[in-house]
Amino acid sequence: MIPKQNLPAAPANVIDDAGQPRMGRYAGRTGAIDWSTLAAPFARNSLWRRFHHKRWQYVALSTPRLLCGIAIVDVGWTNTAFAYVFDRQQGKQIAGFSQDGIPGLSAQVSDRPDGASSFSCFGHRISYQPPVDAQSGKYRLSLHSAQFSIEAEFDDSRAAPLLLAVGPIVNGSVHATQKSPGMPLSGEVLVGGQRFDLQDGVASFDYSNGLLARDTEWRWASAHGLDIGFNLQAGYFGKQENVLWLDGQLHALGHVRFEYDPATPLAPWHIYTDDGLLDLQFMPDGARRENKNLLIAATRYIQPIGSFSGWVKPERNAPPRAVEHLVGVTEEHFSRW
């Protein structure tokens, strides 16, 4: 028996005909996001939107040995990108870059969650191409930098539904995010003269688009296999994006608690939801860190890479499903942007 999907189908537009955001969590893909059509109390003038409109495209690629994170970020008045390759056997990052771009030129992040994104600046190039049509299902990611390169392809034609989450932002306006389940991955990573095969790995993505507060912070956890995965966030977006993918179905989760010592983020983390549907231990292998202070903007960020073990349930009365060494990340993040 196939379990019933517990989220409604995603709307084609995240804003209704009256200019109100369609708040909630949905299963499936939405269309272009145009915040200029918002009505009161969420409407903001064009200058405010320019400085508060944030969009990013993030992709994670994982194999038993590697975890790669790639992001293109448009913060309205400027842009940036980063990418890294973390070797779990060595417990360290073996390649990576973080590059601020030229405002209005270096980065392109689509207004459509299913649109293309790119970054090109000072020898760092990223191209993210979603499927050309609904039938192909194939995403392509290409990255070239002096230290490393990535050529990856992943396919959502048989994947579980995407998550669409829409919600209000304190001291901002409204935010929307489209997140994927795990998808079959192929391709390769080249670091120096070493080649790493991505075949039989797992890919996932996070597209986010919103009118955010100047100061924004969150804790985040994400991990994906092909039959199980989750996205968890505590901070600026409440519980809006907390979901579990299990056996092709998408399930809403409650508020999440992150119990860890910020002074020792490579010690074990305990992560659980208040609805009794998820309880996990996270064991970091290492972390990517970044601290930037650009006077008018700042970022403090640590993303431990490791594995999750514990259990999840699609509903309270269901038997728990074991999670054993599922590769993923946690994150502590603050931005003044």
C-alpha cells in the first residue's frame, strides 16, 4: 500500500490573485517568483526590495567518500559563490573557493526554481542547468576553477516530489524555497591529478528566493539517500521547510531542536523534532568555515560534514525507520546582508 501524500500540491504561483503569498508547505514544483506583485501587508517599494531580495541556488553531491557543496548567491546589491570538495576519508576539505562577484555581472540566479543559474568571476565558473523539459528530468552542473573541476549529472524523473515552502519573515516580508529529495548522480570530480567518480552518488538542491531581514540566522541539517532524506531548519523561517522524504513520499515535520556546543561544533550533535517523528545523532568528520566582514555586510558560517544515525517516522503511530550513517551536513549561519 502506497502511503498517502500529506502535503497539498504546489501552486503554479506563490502569490494569489489578491497579491497575498500562499503560505504553507506543498509537494511539487512552482513557477516564477515575482515579489513585485505582493499586496499589503507584504508589499515593499522597489528600493527596499533591491536591498532585501536574496536568491540562491545550492547543490550538494555526495558519495561514500566525497561531499561537494556548490552555491551561487545573489543578495541584490552584490553576489558571491562558493564551492568545496570534502574528502571524508581524510576528514578535510581538499579543494574549494569562495569568491565575491562583480555586482550585476558575475552571478545569475533565476526567478524560476526550475531555471538556470551561473557564476563567472576571476577564473571561477559555475553553470547549473535544470531539465530542458519535464520528460528529460536531467540536471547538469559544471564547475571549473584553477584547483578543481566538477562535471555532474543527476535525474529527478523517478524522484519523490520537491518541497515548496512559503512563509513570512520577521523584519522582512516573505520567503519561498524549493528543495529536492535525493536524486541519482553520475559524473566526476578532478582535484589536481586525482579523479573521483560520482557514479552511484546522490545529489540534492536548494533554491531559495525571498525578501529577508538585514540580519538573518539559522541552524540547518540536510542529508539524502535515494529512499530517505530530510531537510531541517531552525531560525528565520520557523518550521516551514522541515520535511522528511521516505520511500517516495514527502512528509511535514514539526519544529526542530539542535543540541550541540557552538564552541566545539565537531563534537556530536543531537537533532530531533517536537512531533516525535525524527531523532538523530550527527557525527561530524570535519567542517567548512567562513567568516567575512565587509563593513556593510558580514557572514559567520560553519558547515560540519558527517553522517546521521537514529530513526525517523512518517507519522506518530508508524514504526520507526532506522537511519544508519546517512551522509550530510549541519550548519550554523549568520548573515548581515
